[in-house]
Amino acid sequence: MLQKIRGSDSVNVEFQDLVDATEAANKVENQWGNIMQQRYRPQLIISVFVPFFQQLTGINVIMFYAPVLFKTLGFGDEAALMSAVITSSVNVLSTVVSMIVVEKSGRKALFLEGGLQMIICQIAVGVMIALQFGLSGQGTITKAEANWVLVFICGYVAAFAWSWGPLWWLVPSEICPLEIRSAGQAITVSVNMFFTFVIGQAFLTMLCHMKFGLFFFLCWLGYHYDHFHRLLPTRDQECPH
């Protein structure tokens, strides 16, 4: 596999490095104690806040409640289900895009571009809903306007799927050395699952009370999580101690 990835048969030295590192990591007895040490504080912070901010993008509520959301915006039953299928397809295809370009463009660039694109799309959707439904939540939306809402939501999903979506798995595992990697990944996944539950439970209530303001609220959060990429090391840097 390593030969296939590198495109060369001369991988013995790198392979031996991996074997040595794995053996050294297996000798570590207390990863949870290690990750709490001061020298691993940057890795701990990133392992917590990458999945935290990833959930605050609001992507899971879009994917969980897409038919309900589209129906609320005036789509018919069949149109709402078809729109959900379209956004899911965009999600899959955009994830493939991330797999292709992540090494060339770098993690920070994808985080930044994806965050900005999500903010722009959320503002566009929020403005369109505000103009058509207002604070009362009563109104109608034309077919053309509904199609534009779908386009912007697809743009939002695409931006997530090639940035914050896959990179929340990749970045914490890369910045955590082997002696704390298992603990770091466990923290990352636990934080993600916890906030998936919290946001999933809160979304419908927030949508009913905040209406179009929910999208501007997510934009405000997006402004902050899009600055979080500044903490990440570049490809040629080590995570600071």
C-alpha cells in the first residue's frame, strides 16, 4: 500500500519509521494523562474545538431536517423530498472533491474557503426568507425563488462537504502525535456526537422562534469558527507546544 501511495518501491526506510513509531506508541500506558499535560494543550484544544465548530455550522440540521425545512419554505411534499436527495448528492460529490484537492490546496485554505462560502450562502438564504416570510412567518415563495433557495443551500452543503466535513476527521489525527492520538480522536468523536445530539434537539424550536434569524445566527457563529483556522499549523509546521 505504501509503495502504491508513493509511486515507488523505495519505501523501506519510511515503512520502518512507521513500525518504530507504532511500537513506541503501543508502549505508552496513559494516553489520557499525557494529553492533559501542558505540552499537549494545543492538540487538546484543537481536538475539542474542531468538532465543536464543525457542528455549529448547522450542517446536520440541514441534512436531518431537509424535507421539513424545504416544506416549511413552501416546497411541495415531493419537491421537498427531491430537494433533500439533491443536497445529499451534492454532499457526496463535494466530499470526493475534498479528497482530490486537500493535499494540493492545504487544510487551512479549505477551512477558510469553505467557511466563507457557507457564510455567504446562509446570508443569501436568510435574506430571501426574510423578504418572503418576514417576522410573522407567513408568506409565499415562487418557484423561481424556491429554486434559488435550493441553489444556495446546495452551495452551503458543498462548501461544508469539501472543508469542515471531512477535515474534522483529518486534522485532529494529524496534529496529535502517536502517544496521544487515540485519546485525541476519542475526544474529537465524543464532542462531535454530543453536539450532534444537542443541535439536532434544538433546531426545530430555534427555527420556529427565530425564523430567518436562525440563518443569520449561524452566520455570526460562522464568522468566529472561520477564524479558528488561524490556530492550525500549516503543512510544514509542527503544532506549537
